[in-house]
Amino acid sequence: MRARRLEPGWREGWWSGARHAPSPNAGSRPAGERPSLVVLHSISLPPGVLHGDAVERLFLNALDVDRHASFDGLRGLRVSAHFFVRRSGEVVQFVATHERAWHAGVSCWRGRANCNDWSIGIEIEGLEGRTFAAAQYRALRRLLQAVVSRHPIDEVVGHEHVAPGRKRDPGAGFEWVRVARALGGSRVRVWPRVGAMP
């Protein structure tokens, strides 16, 4: 008889399906605010370089900015995301989901500014406009389903949607249809929708 595999669960905003690496770059959400939006991003450091440790170091304030010329603009930057989906499919969590991560920056969705206040940020290892790995889509599916089961999420959007003109990630190489399939049957709306505008 096979042992039953337990699905990952939650404890105080931390998902057991992820490796935990708590970031100091977080804060409290506004009183009574619960996350209702997921913002998907893409990131690689240096740009286009995958499988390294630079992204994790950035979110932990441990990045040696003298290590690469492209890091100079990151000097003194304090950012984070709730989750990071590695190329291998590993998921790393930096901030508890009931807390505010610093991922969206100057942003607005449906007339509401400061998306960090009411969103969960998920970074996906890759470069905007390029494709992503099958293992990442599988991991993202599990993660999104877990997040939606835990929080009153209404929509999933890209950084490019909440900060148009300033950000372009995850970009044209990201397959939004996979996200829509992952959340099929739920009440969650996924952008972009063909022929629709926010």
C-alpha cells in the first residue's frame, strides 16, 4: 500500500511547499487589508544569467554590488517578493503572505495605487520577453493554487500591467494561458485577456 502524499500547507503565512529565506524587506499591510491580487514578475541577475544566487542575495540585502557591472544600479536598493520560482521549479519564499513585500513599486490596478499593500508578488527566474521552463510552470501552478486556496485572490496580473511603461515583465515570452488553465474553474481572473482592457 502506497503512503499518501500530503499536500503542502500553510503556517503563519509561510507555505510548506517552499524553501524559506526570510527577507528583512517587508512590512505590515494596511489595517484590515487582505491580499486580493497576485502580481507576476520575471527577474534574472545579471540580466539573462540563470541559476545563480544573485536574486536571492538581492532580496536578503546580501548582494555584492561590486561583483558585476550591471549591479551598480542596485546599490542601496531594498526589495523583496513573497515567492521566487527558480528555473528548476524550486520555490523560495521570502515574506509571509500576510505581510507586505516590496515588489511592485510605483503601481496601480483598477484605480487603486500602491499594489504592494494588497498583493502577493511572485518572481519567476527569467528575462522579460524570453520563454520560461516547463518546471517553472508546474511549480507556479501548485503555488498559485495554494495561494488562491489560502487568500481571497480576485486576479492574477503581470508587473507590466500594474506599472505600464515602467515595467515589461514577465513579458511576451510568458504563457498566460498556462496560468489560466492552472486556475480554471476558480473565480480568479487572469490577465491579459484577449480583447479585454482592465
